[in-house]
Amino acid sequence: MSIEVRVPTLGESVTEATVATWFKKPGDAVAVDEMLCELETDKVTVEVPSPAAGTLGDIIAAEGETVGVNALLATLSEGAGAAPAKASAPAAVPADAGGKAVDVMVPTLGESVTEATVSTWFKKVGDTVAQDEMLCELETDKVSVEVPAPAAGVLTEILAPEGATVEASGKLAVIGGASGAAAPAPQAAAAPAAAAAPEATAKKDIEHAPSAQKLMAEKGLTPSQVTGTGRDGRIMKEDVMKAASAPQAAAPAPAPAAAPRAPSPAEDAAREERVKMTRLRQTIAKRLKDAQNTAAMLTTYNEVDMTGVSELRNEYKDLFEKKHGVRLGFMSFFTKACCHALREVPEVNAEIDGTDIVYKNFVHMGIAAGTPQGLVVPVIRDADQKSFAELEKEIAEKGRRARDGKLSMAEMQGGTFTISNGGVYGSLMSSPILNPPQSGILGMHKIQDRPMVIGGQIVIRPMMYLALSYDHRIVDGKGAVTFLVRVKEALEDPRRLLMDL
């Protein structure tokens, strides 16, 4: 029985996703709940498990395709009965082929290249082909790849037409009636015939690779200037590249030999790597640019002496971890300090809705987290009502799930203010970009020992620069500076947080 594999529910307000990776290919046996593929939305990565045990049939949505909720991804043949389907593939070869069928496979495409596009077929179904004769040309995002015939015979089937995208090691075509030993055939013929064959080959014009001919025209080279490494001296694209980059010592009149030849755009392109942006990265780019285009964004700076927080943390971190089962970090102090300051400057915790200002009488704190896929911002709800231990537990747990791509959409929505800690990566100073529709974001930076003048004495203190980016449409300069000063005061004397001062 055939079972459909469909796109699962992606989360509130998410209507589509991109197929990131298929972990199985058609014909593979799969177990129930075994992961088949991975989808990417603009927020999270979603894994699609197998709904039943059986054999993967057709893949309807290939890697890179955009699919909607409940769209068909693939078909699955339930049970073990369909597993031997792979063995029936050679049945496509005609019965009168006279010899065995040979598959024409996609050759190795190069490091990190997983797919290519069929650009040109030089043979059609029914054509007789010689061993090593070029059948087609593939294009990847880096290079063109020529596919020679693995054996002599008749091209009986083309499985990937021009324009089709094929995966590395995928099947391109089938050659029927292949002997697999085309070269030794003259051994059975008479001696005169055997002698005539090499002469005919020597006199026959060699057909150079089309991609090589095109590149020779671009470079202004003739076939006599290029040494072919293909069969019978056939010139390949790589040969032209080598000849174009070689020093031109053969020229009789050494003209301006001093100036080095600049690399051509084609040579530079061959060394580039083109990777499609993930949906998450596209969304990050769009939201950040929208924030710049919409908000009247401004940044104000201050610096904070971290001595008080560091001493308090060092004194109680062991007792804290023993009692609460979580490490005492800096983020809970900054979260508490921001909640304290937001009560005094509520416009930093507000947002614009048309011509209205919406003031939030609660703090849903966004804590920016870097992941291998990009920046995400899980939200700590009602952070102003939580203790240091509750904050540390939730920040650690959501940070871990963010790195694993396990956050839900609901956990990244509804934030009223954001804290971004670039200091963990070594940032000394930066201007964070607003996370719309929020009106404020605090940027933390690395703690660095610096000489400070305190009480007329120069002392070394652990200092951190703070940056507050805010929407100047609703937050005035006075409010922004007041907010940052209140955060600074609370961190330099953490006892103020306990006494709500």
C-alpha cells in the first residue's frame, strides 16, 4: 500500500518551508519514525519522520524547493514487499540489446558540490556511442563537468533531460548492448583490417569538448596552442584553463613580459562558492533591513564597572549552583537590571501601532542567541516577575534548544525588549539593530580590564561598554540615557536590585 509523506504543521502563522536535506533516496528501506528529511522555515528547522516502515518511493519535493503546509513530500510503499524494486531497474533496456545494460552515472562533482544541472546532451536515444565518447555536459555552481560513455553500445534511455537537476552519483542514462570491451575487438578481425583501424583514427578529426571550444574563443587561443589530455588528444575545458594561465614563452617577440596577467572573471568564478541563503538567513536579512528603513534608530553608549557583579557572583556561585542546579551567570543580572530600568522608562518597553503608542505593563525579555543557522531570539515571558534562579534556568534551557533548532514559533514571539551579548564572541563595541516592533535593544560587550580613575587614584577595573539602540520616534534622548544610567547603577551596585532602588 502506498502512503503519502506530507509537510507537518509548521507553527502559528508559518505557511511554507524549504526542503533542506533528504536523508533517504528512492528505493531505500525506512523504519517507522526514522527521519526522512529536514525542512527549514524562517524561524526553525523541522524534521519529518517516516509515518510507517517500508520503502521510499518517489521524492516529490526535491532539496531547495519551497513547500506549503500539508504539501506532498514523497510516497512510501508500506511493508518489505517493495524493497527489491531497485533490482528491477535494468528492465528498461530493450530485450534485443544484445549485451548487458550499463548505467551512466553522475561523476564526482567536487568537494561540497552535491548537485548539478544537465546543460547539453550530445547524443539522443538510439544513437550508437563509443567508449569514452562524450554524452552530455553538466553544470554545477562552480564548474562544467563532461560525462563520457562508460562503454560502447547504444544509448537506450535518457533519465535526466536537459535542464534537470541531478544529485551526485545519480543516474543519467542507460547504454544497452554494451560489450564493456570495445577496444580489444580488432583482435578477432583480419590483420589488414586491424592495421587500417589506427590509420582511420589518426586521420579522423578530433571533436574537442564544446565547453573547451567556447573557452578557447573567449581566451583567443587556437587548438594548436593547447595540449589536450582527453582521449586521442581531445581538448578539455581544464586544458584550456591551464594553457590560458601558463606563461606565454612561445611567442617569438617577447613584448611586455613584466606585467603579471590579471586573473580572468572565469578563473575567479571557478574558485568561488555559491550557496543559497537559508530561509532563516533570508528572514533575518529582511527583518533587519526593515528595522533600518522603518524606525528612527539611534544608539547611545555608556560603560559599566563589573566589579560588583563579579564579586557577588564569585562569592555565591557555588552555593547558587548547589541549591538551584544551575550556574549563576551574568545574563540574569542584566535581565534584572533592564527590567528595573524599564519600569522607570516605560517608553523603551513600548511599540508603535499606526498612530498609537502601546505601553506594555509586563516585560517579555528577548535573549538573542547565536546558532549555526543564524541569530534567533527566544523570549523569557514575564521576566520582571522571575527570580535569578528562574531566569538562569530558562535562559540556559532556551539557549540550548535554540542551538539544537528545537525552539517553537511561540517561544520566539511576543518579546517587548531584547538583550544581545556580542561579548561572548569578543566584541568590544557595536551598535545593535532593533528587533521590530520593539523600541529598544541593549548590546553587551566583552569585559576588559582598563585603568579607571576612582577617588583620585588610577585603578584597574573590569569594564564593559553598553550600547542601547532605540526608536527615536517614541524614545527621546533623555529617556534613552536615563535607561542606560539606571542599568549601569544597578550593575555597579547589585544590592540595589534586591532593594528595588
